[in-house]
Amino acid sequence: MPAKTRNENSRGLKGYLFDAALVLAAYAAGVFIRAQSALNYGAKLTSDDPLLHYMITKYLIEHGHLPHYWPLGWHPWSYDPARVLPILHYYLGALIYRLAALVKPNASLLEVVVYTPAFFAPLMVIPVYFTAKLLWDGRRVPAFAAAMLASVSYPAVMRTIAGFYRHEQFALPFLAASFYFTLRAVREEDEAKSLLFAGLSGLMLVCAAGLWAGFRALYDGYPLFLLGLMAFEWADLRDYLALALPSGYVILSSIALYPHLNQRRVYIGMETTLIYGALLAGTVYLLWPRLKSDFAGRMDRRIAALATFGAVVAILFAVPPVHALAPPAVRVTGDEVVVTFAIPPVTPREDGGVVVPRVGDLPLVAD
């Protein structure tokens, strides 16, 4: 390939700088809008959920591990934070606080968690911009429009505004990055590069799985899109790998129980049923033409793949689920209805409150 001229290199550099300027503008707009509440009214949490996540992050920083039991949420049962929800956002929030303390030693954890959504969530404009640019064959106007919509749209802002310290502000950039890398994997002609992009997509999706339960939109979406391609006989091996690997990585991470994931095993969850069906259907779809039999020759491979999908889903849905938490027991005695919840015994206090037994390193008091 002939070397590029200085003028061609200059145009390339100018193009990269222009892309960076557009992305930075979209990011700055998102930060500006999200930070207004904190700038005008001070560093305050906006709801009970952000308060809960702030308190658990504070506990993690002070003790070096998550609490084993948290009575201040999910009354009346309460819950173990590591067993119910994804937990990577606690560690990521603690890491951001440590980094912020290096720049501003007197920064409080409250200030950091209040402003974190405003600065972290708009990072999603980076993959959104390049995704739109890829879909529009390199055109920057629709790419910038997509980035601005992602940055300032009402639903995204309301769930990632300053003070709304939850899961979404961390997960959205990773989900957008996973989608971008999957699109690159599907459109890449070189199989090695396609596998590389599929692996990067899987890495982003594994991170998103540790941050927000909403990762299932892509976790289930990729294999179901693959199923749609097979139905129209548009899928090939590259599509199968590009759309199956990301969800497969999440399943493997659940089997290994990576420390950022909650202890609910995703690979036996109902949300994985469609994935197993789509993956096995894809295997049948790819191998069916290689079967040397009269039956395989007479049946369309799409019919065989869809039949496999239906059979797998039907079998897995027929298996009864395992409930980690038993429902409350209800007993009717005369005119009274007694409801017994699965919570530890409590001791009444003189002021009318109750004392919950100490569990692990956390002294628990509930009013």
C-alpha cells in the first residue's frame, strides 16, 4: 500500500480532532444539565435508593467489604446486598472516591457520589457517537445528533442526574460500548478482528452485568437478534460468534462467580433460558447443511433451528424455579390473621423501637 501524503495525514488528523470536539461538546452538555441540581441546591441525594447505595458504599470504604445484612432496605425481610443486586457499582463508587481524594483531599464521600452520575453517565456519548457514525457510513451530523440525544434526553437525564446515585449512571456507558463493539464484530470482514471486537463487547457486557440488572436488554437481545437473522437465513458463522460470545462471557462469569457479580447465578436464571435456546438453535443452523442424511436434506435448516429453540425453551420453562426467599407464612386464628416473615428475632427497646441482632461486623438498629 502506498504511503499517505502529508495532506492525507493532515485530513485524517483533522477528522479525529473534529470527532473529539463533537464528542466533547455532547459530553459537556450532558454534564452541564445533570449538575444543575447540585450546583443550585447543594450536594444532596435525590431519593431513598441513592441514600441506600451511598450508605453501603460508605460501609465498604470504612470496613473494606460489603455488609452481610442490611436492615435499612427491603422491609420487612431486609437483604444481603451481595446476594440480591449487582454490586460492582459499590466498588466503582469507592474507587472514584479514592481517586477524587487524591485530587481534593477534603472531598466528602457525599459530594463525590452526588456528582458522580453527572460526570460518569455522559461518557456513553462516546460509543453512541461512533455507533451512529458506523451506521451512517462515517457521517458526522447524524453521529453528533445521536450523541446529543443520548446526552440530554429526558429519560437518560432523570435516571442519571446529580444526586441520583444508583446503578444506571455506571452501566449505561458500558452497555453502549458493548453494543458498539458488537456492531463492529458483525460488520468486520476479518474473522480475527471480528472475534476481537466480540470479546471486547463481552468484556463490556460482563462489567454491565455487575453494575445494573438492565444489562439483560443486551444479554438476551443479542441471541434473539441472532435468532431473527437465522429465521431469514441471513446468519453465518461470523454473526453467530459476534452475537453469541458476549452473552456467553456473562454466563461464564456467573459460573466463576466473579467478585463484581451478585451471588445469584445468572446461568440458571430464567433470563438465560432464551439464550440457551438461541445458542443451540444457532449450532443446529450452522451444522445442519453438513449432515449427510435424507432427513436433513428434506428439512429446511431454519425449521430445524426454530424447532430446537422452541424445544429448549419449553424444557427449561418446565423446570420449576428455585426461590431463594420463602414467602411469608400466613395463619388465620379466629378473628386474627398472623403473618410470619423470614427475619431475625428482634428485641423491643424502651423508646418503642427494636434492636436487630448483630450480624457480621454491622451493629444493626431499626426503628
